[in-house]
Amino acid sequence: MQIPKPLAEILETLESLPDPADRVQMLISFADQFRDVPPEVATRPFPVEHQVPQCESEAYAWAVLQADGTLTLHFAVESPVGISAKALATILDQGLSGQTPEIIAQVSPDVVYRIFRQNISMGKGIGLMGMVQAVQALAKRAMTR
């Protein structure tokens, strides 16, 4: 699996934290940085085709193709307690926006386990992996334009 440098740096930082409490604090910090999809990309009610299947936090994802051929990712997380989904959305945005669709499409959903380790339930893990799969699908769609 090819991981672009910005995402690899985030993963390395998370993996360098030996204390699980520090890792949780860093993930909460990512969640605090979450920014909702801008209105020029999408407004509520969001189209169902952008909803992440099986995500407990009712997440939505968009990829905007830029003039230079890269993508900018945007997310909405409708659950006010969707901290893990907000953290992952921020990590995916910071780690993948500005990359080409070809690079983004190669990022495996397994990256979720590198980010959260065993600190998520099976249901939450499936939903978070669904967010990565949604981003992959958006990238693949952008490759055909």
C-alpha cells in the first residue's frame, strides 16, 4: 500500500506515542480541528450518494478535482458525538487532500487500524473503514473524468 507523505507523517506521529492516553488526546485534537464541508461544495440535506455506508456517525464525503489534477477532500459528520469519524475525516483531509486521485485510490481501509489500533468496536471500525472506502471510490470516479 502506497501512503502519501503527509498521511505517513501523521501515522508516524500517532505510532510514536507509547502512552495510549497521549494517542487518544491526539485523536481528540484531530476531531477538534474538524471543519464541516463548505457550503460551496454541499449543503444540508446532503445527497444520499455522498453518505458513507455503515458509518454510525452519519458521515458524508466529497472529493473536488482541482485544476492541477489533485483532489481536495471534504466531509460532514452529522452525529454530534462522532469524535472518531471527525478525527478520521481531519486525518484524511490533512493526509490526502492535494494528492492525485491515483494515489488516493491506493490507500487501504486498513489505515484505520493504524490510526485507532484496538480502541474501536467492530461496528465503529466498519464505519470508519467505510469512510476510507468512500474516499477511494471518489478518487476512482475522479480518475475517469
